[in-house]
Amino acid sequence: MKIAYILFDEITLLDFIGFYDPLKNMKTKGFIENLTWDLCATKKTIKDSFGLEIIIDKIKPDLSNYDMIVVPGGYGTRKLQYDTNFIDWLKTGEKVNYIVSICTGSLLIGAAGFLKNKTATTNFNEYGSLEKYCKKIARTRIVDDHNTITAGAVASSIDLGLYICEKLIGKEKKEEIRIGMDYHPKEFEILTVAKNGCRK
Amino acid sequence: MKIAYILFDEITLLDFIGFYDPLKNMKTKGFIENLTWDLCATKKTIKDSFGLEIIIDKIKPDLSNYDMIVVPGGYGTRKLQYDTNFIDWLKTGEKVNYIVSICTGSLLIGAAGFLKNKTATTNFNEYGSLEKYCKKIARTRIVDDHNTITAGAVASSIDLGLYICEKLIGKEKKEEIRIGMDYHPKEFEILTVAKNGCRK
């Protein structure tokens, strides 16, 4: 199981790290021992809107070599959705098993064509911006449409991470991770268009 | 309002970023316009346990120049609490207005002597490790003892960030931030030994 985290300037870091934390627990707890990931971008480092700078592992790798690509959101997505260089690179991930976005990361996977004929969600302030890229907007926290999985605003990153844990390792082990994180959300809605099977 | 984020190798990044997100919203929403922060460490970059590398703004700055120091947790704290070079640097923050830790960051502020005669909390698996540094362990999610403020395991970082927002800008603006983040936790306990007043 090899994950590509897609990072870029003006990212919202909690979109990324809220998802990254439960996922990396699958490795530390030995639930998926061969779990690996790369931080991927179009350049050597990326910065959030306040200058927090992260060093990248792989510059524009061929994303078809991964099992999952994860695209966080942030103000940077507003311009990046129209950046051909970035979107063409993202398209190399078209056939991976899991395509995942958090918040306005949906605009990027949308621009890459991954939401065509899909139901999807995004930040509750950006439903209108996503409409052009997908078949239908669902105003729910998480949508799973044949392993193309989208989530809402920033705090849903943790819920989405735990949802992916449950898909990969089952509910009991996911619960062990959630309790270890001391994370106790109120109940929320997940729309499952199709939970299992390949992306199509 | 100037914050020092204290970073180190083998940090748990969600401890840091879960707190950082609501705080930076106070700036973007214009609630505290002169809010600034530095990422501080004893060296130029730091890495989490999986190699995720962040570039540092200030190497060992005099922490007495800040209004708040924020110390996340992570496996690195287990060794770092006995590292004289690191702890002596942390002690330069002794007189700041707010000393804040998340999860096992409490072991570091404890080793610096900041929890002497204080009630404090930490990761629920590490209550025993914190005992030697404080007057009393409180098994609650957040403890505020005269502006020395500690929190529980990793997901409490967001709750603590929002708690600090409420202290600084009031409940209504904090709620605007929480709702913008789409964050909906179940109710939890906050122990307030003394909410206002200077650290003592």
C-alpha cells in the first residue's frame, strides 16, 4: 500500500495532517506493515499561506505507481485548478485504486477529470465551485463513490482518515486508532454510492 | 501577540497542526491582526518519526521575547525531557504569559519546571510519566492553571486551539472559527484552576 500525498503552496496543513495521523497509525500499530508514502509536489519545497515550509520527497513522480493519491485543500487550489502543468501531472494518477480529497482538494481532482460522473463533496462554502466538475454534489461530510472519496471542510480530514482506515483494516482496528487519538466526534453522515469494488 | 511553536525531531505533527489551524484563523479572520508566530527549534529543520521534514524559522531564540510558547508532543519527548541543551533553552520562556502543551509536550514543560505546583494533564497513557513534574494530574482533556495550559492526546490539539481562541477573542468569535473548520466534537471536560490572571 503506497500513498502519494499531493502538496502545493497555500495548502491548508490540517487538511493533510488530520488525514495523515490516523493513516500513519496503521503502520506504527503494525496493521499494514508495508504501508509507505511519499510527499509529492511539482517542486522541492512547499509553503502554506503563512510560510510554513515542508520538504518534498518526490518531484512530479508518475502517480500511476501508487495505490492511493490524497489531495488536501487550501487557498492554493483556487489558482491551481487552472494550472495545466499541475493538473497534467495529477492526471497520471487516473488509474490508482483510491483517489481521495479533503476540502477544496476536490477542485483539483475535479479539474483532473476524476469526478466526472461521480457524486462528491467539498468545503460547505465551495459547493458551487465544485458543481462543474462532478455529476452531483452531496452535502455530506464524506462521499465514497467507487473509491473516489471526498470530504468536507478541514476538520473532516480526521474523519476521512479514520474512514479510510476502516475500509482498509476493518472497524475494530480503526476504533483502536480512534481511541488512541482520543478523538470523539459527534455522529455525522457518510454517503456511500458504492463502497467496494474498483474505481470506475 | 507573538507565539513560539517549539518543534523537535519525532514530533507528532497533528499535536502541532491541530492547534495551529484554529490559531491562524484568528489572523485570517482579522480577530487579532498583529498575531505572529515563529517555528522554533534547536536546529535548522526537524523531522517527524516518518521523515516528514519542516524548515525552522528561528534556532534557539530567546523565548522571553514571546507572549506564548506552544509545545506539542511525540515520541521525541521521551528522550528530550532529559536533554539539558533543549531544556535550558525552553527555560528562557519561563516568564511568558501563556505556556501551552499538547499531549506529551507536557513532559518537556514539566522538565523545564513550568508545572511545579501546577495541576496538569497529558496523553492518557502517560499520566504516570508526568507525575514527577507537577503537583497534581487531572484526568481531563484540558487543564488551565493560571495560564499554564495542558491538553490530552493528539486530537485534543484542536480543542485546545479553540480554547485558546476563546480566551483571547471570546466565545462568539471562537464559535465562528469552529464552525468554519466544520469541527463538531462531543462535549468534554475542561478543568480551570484559574482561568485569568498572570502565570504564577
